Amino acid sequence: MSYVDVMILRHLMRTPAHGYELRKHVEANTGFVLHNNSLYPALRRFEEAGAVTKTAEAQEGRPPRHVYEITELGREMLLDLLTDLPVSAAGDESEFLVRLAQFDLLAPDERSALLDAREAAVRARLEQLRALRERAGDERWGALANDHLIDLCDVELAWLTRLRAEAAEDHRPQVHAGDQARTGLLGPDRDAVR
């Protein structure tokens, strides 16, 4: 589930946060329940890799709270995670959609590569479904279910075509994600553009 790593780093790119804030952000934006036994090992892994720093924030009458902040290496790691989507992973809807939601951080060729990977995954799924449909023969309900899945693939292929057109028309100035701190373009609720 690299999309969870993407969500964690992306939130930290917006603003430093403590673990509870990160967990709630990922849960609110993905619907995925992120348990502490998944979150904190990821944060520890990022810290060991130099992608985040951790500082202790004093709290009255309680143990200090750890606040995590992304580093320049973490920004680079985020961009690597965003652009690394092999066709085998592009078939996972969550992996693709989390990356799509971050297209403002990516260059046109990187966006195109992600759309290519998703399209290849959908086409492979469509081919598999059509082969299953042929084998279904006169099994009415199985065929109806399969036809529905085929229709969903067709709809997604049309949507991907629209996304390509939208990406081609997106002429907003782009700022590398690592430039966020210098440009001040990124506030808590705003996305940086590259």
C-alpha cells in the first residue's frame, strides 16, 4: 500500500504534524483505517531514511508529543513514490487515484506515464473479462455480472482519455515540490504546483 506512504508524505509536505493528525488525515482522505502499528513503523522508516525529522513538543502534564516534518529528501521520495507506478500496481484503484490527486506536483510527462500505466492495467483487465465472458456461455447471471465489469472498464478508458485532454490543457505554472518552502505557495490547505 504505497498510497498510504504517499498520503503521509503529502500531508507532511503541507504542514508538520504529529502521528494522530497524520492518521486522521489518511483516514479522512482514503477511508482506510490506519492503525498505529502501520503508521509509526512508516514514520520510523521515513525518519531512518532521512525523509522526515522528528521533534518533541512539550505538553503540560503529559509526555512530549512527536511532531514530524518532511525534509528535502522526503520531498524527493514523495515524487519518486508518485511516479513509480508499474502496470502491476496501476491496476489497484487506490494506488492510481492517490497519484492522480497529486498531479499538480508532476510534470506533464510524469502525468502521461501514470495515465499510460493505468490504461494498460485497465486494458489488461478488459481483455481478461472479455475472455471470461466468452467462457461464460449461457450462464445468465454470471454473464450479466461480467458485462457490468466490462462496461466499467469501458467507462474508465473514456475517463482516462478525458484526463489526458485535461492534463494537456493544464497550463498553470509548475513549481517543483521541493521548492514549496522557498516559494510559500503551499499552505495547510493548498497544493503546491510544479
